[in-house]
Amino acid sequence: EAGVTQFPSHSVIEKGQTVTLRCDPISGHDNLYWYRRVMGKEIKFLLHFVKESKQDESGMPNNRFLAERTGGTYSTLKVQPAELEDSGVYFCASSQVAGGSYEQYFGPGTRLTVT
Amino acid sequence: GQSLEQPSEVTAVEGAIVQINCTYQTSGFYGLSWYQQHDGGAPTFLSYNALDGLEETGRFSSFLSRSDSYGYLLLQELQMKDSASYFCAVGRSGNTPLVFGKGTRLSVIA
């Protein structure tokens, strides 16, 4: 079974530019989460999808961040325009809905550097 | 608000036992999870406690006391490959987003 994959692994952009991160969850996982870890700090929740619907977006920092999950499969997270404080590692995770599952499967992350 | 406290760093000798504590304050609690993350890697699930008591999985064990809002991860027979960051995390229900602690960096030395 393939794990959660994320693309790109690294991205270096200038302030004001746009970046789009992609996450492919484990096949069949309806829950998809985006998290971010800023250097030295905790992993913080950004957004939760159930299939194609946004279940919880309370962690999104501001309206420069836009997440989509068309068709309930892969998801994209766009940052436009990027600011210096957006630098960090963006993780995607997925989990099953049924069966009382509590394990979230994380991807390797996208390291975003805004200069 | 929700917060989890865990030590920032722990150093232990290869072959020894180490305990990483976690205390939490959350509005709504479903269970306490532990994740391991090696540098540059993905956080990977280690264990989960929904009820009080000890859960054992090989060299790793996790404990929870709901009345004390406290848990710990116990690593036995430490190996060099156990050097990593360890995060405790709580969720309000089975599929809700996790709230993470800041992580404990474990260094295993010879």
C-alpha cells in the first residue's frame, strides 16, 4: 500500500510569489489533514477535509491560504502571495473514517522557504 | 484553549530505558497519541491510549491517566535509531485534527 505522498519536497520562493503544494493521501482515506511546523515549534493544524468537503478550516492563518480537494482524492494548498512567516514544513496526513480509526498517516512534508 | 507540555530534550544511553512525559489541557479529549519523527522524515504513529493504563507495543509502551491529564511514552532497550523527536498529541474524537505538543528530542548515546 502506497503511503501519503507530497510534492514538491522542497520549495524556495520569494516573498510575494505563489506556491502550490500537493498531497496524495492513501487510497480510500476520506479524511485529509494539512498541518504546518514552523522551525522549533509544534506541528499545528491547518485544515481538515472529509472527502471533498472542508470539515474544519479553523487553523488556516489567513485568506492567503487556499486549500482544495476536488473529487475527494488529492488535495492542493496554495499560498498567494507568500510571506516570510509562511516558511516551514507543511505536512499532509490522511486517515480512514470508519472503524474508530485514530491513526493519522503523514506524508514526508514539503519544506517551504520564503525569502 | 488546548496545550500539551513535554520536555524539549532528553538524552539516554544505548540499552537504557527512557520515559517521556506529557501533560495536557484540552477542551474535549478522545485519546492521547504518540508520534515519532526522524530528522527530515514524516511523523509516524507509535501508540494510542483512550483509556487509563499501559499499552505495550514491542520496546515501546504508552501510559495514560485521564484523571491527571498525564501520559508518558516509555522506550526500552534504547537503540541508536531511536534518536528522533517524539510528539504527544490529543484529539477531540477519532477523526478530528490532532493538537500536538512541541516535541521531545531524544538523543541516544553510546
